[in-house]
Amino acid sequence: MVVLPWDETPVLRNREEKELLTPLLNMMRSRGWINENSLVLSEMPLNGRRADLATLTKSGIASAYEMKMGSFHRVLEQAMYNRLSFDRSWIVVNHRPTPKNLEQARENGIGVIVLDDKMSILLWASRQPVSPVIRAKIRAIFRRGTRG
């Protein structure tokens, strides 16, 4: 686990997730979501799970991104776990979810990004408060990653 510069692409274990990673990072850079002051971490360990991608901005906003090529229910479940520890939690998929799936994401404050030919943000992740203890834990993981 190493925190990478914002303009490098981290390595993911899953082949399908790798296909979504580069377009996601390009979109995040072009929209100003990450910059030279951001920390980017792949496969972030937390509470016995791993977030596919996590970012920490200079302002202290921590976001988690779960990427899947299929199985919206599985990626939603993972994003809901991330929601407990991060300011924002996002699902990144390569196809437009059904209206029912979008409603489930909306009800849980999960953002949905579709990386098809249009690269659309279908839902914005709502920002919810995170306990100071968990926030400190997230920052400590990022600090460990910067030391390699």
C-alpha cells in the first residue's frame, strides 16, 4: 500500500477494476476532484475490507470509490460499508444502473459514476459526518502509505 502522486495510476488486483481506474482518474483530474495536493491510495485496508480507491484532499475530505463491471448489488453493499468511514462513497460502473438501483444508491447517499462513452455522474455522493476516531484512523492509513 503506497500513496501515489495524484497524476500516477495506482495498481489494482482485479482486472475489471483496472479497466475502470484510468478513465476514473482522468475524469477526477479533469474536473479538479484531485490535484497535486491530493493523496490517492489503491486497495485501502480498513476494518477488514479494502476500498478499491481512496482519496484525501488537502481540505481533509476522504472519499472511497468501489469499481465493478457488473453486480450492482455487490458494489452497492461495498459502498455502503465505505459510507461508515468516509465523507463520501462512490460506485463506479461501466453501464447505466436500473432506476431501482439508482434509487437504492440515492437512499444511502452513495454517488454513482458511469464510465461509458459519456463518463456521467448520475448521482452525487452526499457528504455525511464521520466520527473523529474514524477520521483519525483514515488519516493514519494515508500517512502510513506515504512512508511506503
